[in-house]
Amino acid sequence: MSTNFVHLRIHTEFSLVDGIVRIKPLVKKLAEYRMPAAAVTEQSNLFSLVKLLCSLIASIWNYSV
């Protein structure tokens, strides 16, 4: 996959309406495909924000949260 591609609409498991994507597998795939960014666009909340941020930090510095 091209590194120029960026997902602009991802609903995670925390989305109240239509999410199924889990945070840790998402972060692993982003790293695997060397994607520079992704847009998590939850519906009605931002419950995944802390878990996503912690997973990204752990991925970058290679330690578990």
C-alpha cells in the first residue's frame, strides 16, 4: 500500500453507532503499511482517544501500556 494513502474515516469499537475496528490491531496495521496518519472519526463520542494515544505511543517507543 502506498505511504501517501491516509484513511479519513475510521470508526473504532468505541463508536456508538457503527464501529468494529479494534485499536491495537489498527495501530499495528498502520505501522505495517507505514501510513503517516489516519483519521479516527467516532460517532457521538471520543471514547477511544486515550486508548488510541497510548497505543500509538507504545508503538513508537516499543513498550507496552
